[in-house]
Amino acid sequence: MHSITADQLPTLIQGGMGMGISHWHLARSVAQAGQLGVISGTAIDTILIRRLQQGDPQGYMREAMRAYPNQSFAQEIYDEYFIADGKPDDASFKAAPLPQVHMHSKRAQLIVLANFCETYLAKQGHQNPIGINLLDKIAIPNLASLFGAMLAGVDVVCMGAGIPHWVPEVLERLSKWESAEIQIPTTKDGVHASITQTINPDDFGVPQQDLKCPLFLAIISSDIIGKSLLRRTNERIDGFVVENYTAGGHNAPPRKKDAQSIDDYSEKDLPNIDRIKALGLPFWLAGSCANVNQYQAAIEAGARGVQIGTPFAFCADSGMDQQVRNDAIEAIRNNSVELTTDFKASPTGYPFKVLDIYKNIQRNSPCNERTCDLGYLRSVVESEDGSLSYRCPAEPMSRYAKKGGEDQISEDKICLCNGLMATCGVPQVRNGRPEAPLITAGDSLDEVSELVRIHEHYNARDVIDYVLAPVSS
């Protein structure tokens, strides 16, 4: 059973920005202000072990690990990765094995532990709901991520970047301590296929318990996707976040065939709000909804509220590295930054929004060596004998080609995983040099500029007051 209904959720949802930007402190701050705080579960396992290797200066990771219901495993991870005074600045982070469909139990439990810790910390100090944001496109860690978040009492699951029709059944089964499974997309003989991945709660050494079943808010870009999800889930969806192409990060591609730039988007690519409303579920609008006028327009259109990302990403409570934040805000303040929608950069194939602040640094970054050592965006290739291999268009082109990848797909791809890790303050170091940050944002940079003008160093509550206070006064 759900502990709340979608109609009881706040009108403002803080976007789940990965990697590590929507971390536990931001989500907690938003929840303490009475709105829906959301953590990002994307790559949180790597972020956890890198925080430990940085010495966990304030002790938050160790605090959460002490609450994990399998203390033997938590101690094992502590012993393997914690460095009391932090690693030297010029030393590389120790890495965990790359995630795979059929992961070793220790690797799967690391994902469970990390999502537990992030959720646990976000839920401290208040009684308001906390959500987790995951991506259907990054399929391999999702079962373990959901189980870990549910162990810590997560209230809402937000998921898009695909058609995550499997979520309601998985949440229901895990809440009853039952095994659950999903189909991981694969390629077999050049044809799309799938392979089953299963999770059994009994395999993680934690006491059996009934878990709260979170609400599921599907992130969609059109009423067509919403209808498909409702049909495929037997209407077991609690609400929608309706995102348009002005939102940050990955966007749905334009409908125009062979689209190559932001100019190829048109009115046809905007969600039809009347049709969304006709689906009969609460919905929140996302993408350019970060000021009071846009908020009021969303409410007047029938939305329950809005989801906001970009202003939260640059606030003092987010997980963005302090120096990266300072550089970005200074560039935004001076109007010396360009936001581009790159149709080639992302290994996912989706358009991806990037700020050009570190463009010159990135050209000379170790990231340009095309090293795929995190593997979250890899796709699965299945051979005739059933064995699995993994490939990413951003890995070395020769390696990608040996795995059956096509050169034209690999061309101009960049490693989002390593770049985004740098943005949240845990950059890998190669040959003594850290990876360059990669910053993504939506079209609400004017709102960031205005918030900085008003507050100089603004926080999450300032964002909320900026959007909502004039409405309630």
C-alpha cells in the first residue's frame, strides 16, 4: 500500500539531476521546505565509494552505512574503500567492477547500499516525502537501485528516458519481499532482443520485512507515451511529469526525420497538455517552468504543479562542486555562456544539453582519450551461445568496432559518465590530471541569473520562494 496519494504530493518537484547533482542534501532541503525533494540514483554507487575515498570529511556516508540493515556488508565496503584523510589529489580513485546484467552479489549489493544511503540521508530531519529519479535507459542497475531506496523508505519513484512500463509491478513485488524481474534490452545478430534480469530480496542478507510501495510518476514527453504506459501497466501509474525539450540533460528527439539541431524542434514536439489532462492523472509540467508566471500558467493549464531542475542545480544546496558552481554562475551572470543541444555527443543517441564553460579544457581532457571505465551507458550484445558483451559508442572507436559497433555511431561521442562525475566533485584522475567537468542545464538560465542578482549565493528555499511565494501572498 502507498503511504500517500499523488494528489497529496506538493505542487513543486525538484528535478532528479544526475550524476550527484540532486544529492541527498538538496533533496532534504527541498523536503524540509515542504516540497518534493528528489535524489538521483544514477551512478550513486560509484559516487558513494569515491566519497569514502575522499575521507567522507563530515561523516555522512558512514552515518548512513551504520543504518544499513546488513552491517557485515557495510563494513566490507568501508574496509575496502574508506581512506581516513582522503586520497592524494593526484591519485586515481579505486573503481568497482563495471555493472553487468548478471552481477556478482557483492556488486549488486553495492548498488543497493548506495541507494539506501542516499535515500536514508535525504529522509532525515523531516516527515515529508522523498523521491528517487532513475532512467529506464540505464537499465542494468535499476532493480538493485529500487530495492535499496525502498529499504530506506523512499516515497516516490520518478522514471523516464524510455517507457518504463515494468516499474509498478516491480515496486509491488519488492514491497511484498518477492522476487522481481525486468527485461534488459540487448542486440543479437543485429536485431533488438532482451534478456531477463532478476532480483531476490533474500539474496542481500537483510532481515525480511514489508516495504512501503512508492508512488510511481512516469516522466513523459507526449500523451502518446502516457497512453502506452497506462495500457501496458493496467493503469497502475500514479501521475506524470510532462517534460518538454527545453528541460536540461537528455531530451526526446524532434519528430522531424534526420533532425540535427535545436532548430528542428517545432510546436509539434511540445506535449499536448489537453490530451495529457484527459488521461485523468495528476501531472507536473517540466521544462521552462522556473518562474512565477510559468508556474501560474502550468496551474491554469490543469497541472498539479511543476518540476524544476536548472535553478536547483546551481543553488548552494546541490551536489555540484563548489568551484564548478562558481565558474558557472559567474559565466551566467556575465552572459558569457552558451547552452547548446548536442545531437551527437551522448552515447544514448538522445539530444543532450551542454554548457560550454569548460569547452577548451575538455578538448585537452583525459576524457577525450575515450576511456569507458564506468560503463553506465553501455549497451548489451548477446552472442549465439548466450554469452554477453558490453559496448559504448564513447569507448575507443577501435574497441567499439571490434564489438560490432558502427563507426558513424561512435563518431563525436563523449564520455558523459566521467564528465558528470567531475561536475559533482569526484573526478577521476589520470596521469595526475583530473577529468574536466561537463555541465548540463535547461533553458531556465535567466532564472538562475535573477536568483543570483537577488541573493548572490542562493539556496534551495530561495528557489522555492522565488517560484511560489508570490502566488500565495
